[in-house]
Amino acid sequence: MDESMKNQVKQQFSRNADKYVTSAIHAKGEDLAWLVSCAKANANMNVLDIATGGGHVANALAPLVRHVTACDLTREMLAAAERFIGGNGHANVSYITGDAEQLPFEDESFDLVTCRIAAHHFTDVPAFAAEALRVAKPGGKLLFIDNVAPEQDPLDQFYNDIEKLRDPSHVRAWKKSEWIHLLESTGFRVEMAVCFPKPFRFQDWCERAGLPQAEREALENKMLQSAEDVRRFFSIFSDENGRLSSFSGESVYIQAVRVE
């Protein structure tokens, strides 16, 4: 990962770590329940949760498996995850500082590798995919979730622009087609891809990233003044006072197996 961007990610998430633990869109969500149900987790499994963030995947899988390793670039984020997971009584989780693009684990170490709502912060996504493959056991699975950009280039550009304006540590949300191509080119076999609508409350979305008021207003104006087809695609809605209230994006769950 590029060092300047890596430092930006650390600064962003160290400042806002606790917000990501309590964020409803991270703590709950149909995608998280789907991941857990598809994991087919059992008490013999060792799990790696890459870029664990608030620790929600690690927390959900901990009662079902032998051990979970929660890995994150940001120490403050790991500390917040540990308070959350430990507070729920799960003692079979270890917390390791590490870069998703250069994981500090041996080859073929994990039955399941998970990564949820994080990869749009990675500067070298192919390196992440290669590392996920490397640390998965043959026949092991990657359970991956992230926000995705639309397949149409102008809509892709708009979505990534607003995400970057809201959070400078955002690198790029990939398209679904790009993810599937990358994972299969890396050596995974994609078993499943499921899309989830992702509604955002504008003020909550900005607050979670700690966006200052002046920049929040500029972003709001950009979204409200976007072309009609863009507003329609992203369901950009304003309230009775003309203020931006909500919009909608999309996330994808991809389940892939390392070929034996």
C-alpha cells in the first residue's frame, strides 16, 4: 500500500474508530447476516478477518469457530474492535496489526478468509487478492463484501468522486465485474455473487467520516446539482427544506474458493 495513503487511512480510522463500531450500517445489515449464514462455520475452523474495522465479522463468527484472527492496519481500530468483541464475551479472537496487501501470516493458514466493507481503501487490490489466496488453505474460502461502483463509467466516476470527497482515505470502489475477474484471475473460483442495496442517510454518512461542515455542504450541493439520471440512479432524495436526506449505493457479497 502506498505509504502516504496508508498514513491517511490510519489517521482517518484512528480518529473515528468508535463510530465504526457503533455504526448501524457496519454493525448490522443483511450482508453481514448473509456472510455468516454462507460461511458454514464449524468449531474446527481458523478464520482470518482482514481489515476488521469495528470487528463485526470477527464478532459474529467467533462463537461458531475455533479461532478468529482480527487484522487491521490501524491500532486504534483494533483496540476498539477488541473492546467490542471482548465485551461480548468472546475470548477466542486475537488482534494483529497488519497490512491487507502484505499479510503477516504463513501460507495456507486459514479455513476462511473474510473482508467486509474495507477494500475500497486498498491501494493495491491485486496484492490483497493474492495475499488472501496465499493464506487460505487449499479448498478454503474467501467471503468478501464491499461497496461497488456501477458498471457504467460515468456513474462509476460520480460514485467514487463523492466517496473521495467524503473520505480522503477512499481509494476506489471497484465494479462487480472487476472483482469477479480479479479473483478468478488470481486463482480463486467464484461460487456466488449477491448484490445488496445500500441506503445511506446523508448526515450520518458524513458524520461517520468526520467531514467538516463546509465540506459537507459542498458535497451536498454537488449531489443535489448532479444530472437527473445520476440522481435517479442513486435515489438522491431531498427533504421538504431542500436538504439532501438520503441516497442509495450497492454492495456485493462474493464467495470464492481457493482451488485445491
